[in-house]
Amino acid sequence: MPPRPGDLLVLADSDTGTAPLKPADLKLGADPYLGWALDPNDKVPRDGTRLNQILLMRFDPSSLTDREKAWAVDGVVAFSAICTHQGCTVTYWLTAPQVLECPCHQSQYNPRDAAKVVGGPAPRPLPALPLKMAGGLLVVAAPFTDRVGGEQQTY
Ligand code: FES
């Protein structure tokens, strides 16, 4: 089951287990965090497929474009971690150009601008996961904005 509206978020690699994330849990300008949606009822992460992996980053809200601001909350942005080229997991953060990069064929995405493709062979942006805040926690506001996965899925 992919992330659904009302889901909470957790880090994939965390000492805090399945503690739902607050914006302050994500360091401003840090490397991307890998996370999962968390079913709010049974508190089980939706980690049954790597296609559900979520990239989370936190920026100064004033540095986001208007279309990114519509999906972000308190500067936190969320995207599918699956590259739209051939489906590798996007893991690199290049600090000088401030872009996400896929390790397989170096597609680059701008997380401050709806993960727009700014380099490499990716044919479309990373799908965004719109967020909202409830009770001080990060909450999924809507499903991924586009189909998750690579156009030529090989990974
Ligand atoms: S799979 Fe990401 S650039 Fe090719």
C-alpha cells in the first residue's frame, strides 16, 4: 500500500524506531533522509516495497518555489526516492549546486522546485508527497503527485 493521506512519517534508519516525525527532527539543510509512511492506526511502516521509499529534506521555507511551498510544511519537502529514469534509489546530495543526484546515471533534481530535473537522463520530476501538519507532526496530505518508478524500471 503506497503512502495515504493521514499517514505519519518515520525515518527508515532511526534510533527512535517508529516515533512519528516532527519538522524539528530533520536538520535544516542536512543530507536527504530516507523515510517511510506510517499507518496511523497500527503504527506499521509502509515498507513492503522499495517503491514506497520517501526522501525528506528541510529547508528555509523562503528558499522554496511557490509550487514547492504548496506541498511543503515548515520547510520540509518529501518526494519519492525512486529515480524516474530506471528506478534506482536517489541518495546523493550535492551541496554546491544544491541538487539531489541519482547514483546510477547522475540524473539531478531540484528539491526546492518540485524535484524538477536539472541534469541527466530522467524524463520527469520525482513525484512529490504533499505534506501538512497535525498535532505538531508531519502528516501526508495527499498521495504521490505522479506515478512512482522509472520509465525503464531495471532496479
Ligand atoms: S536510474 Fe537514476 S539516472 Fe538512471
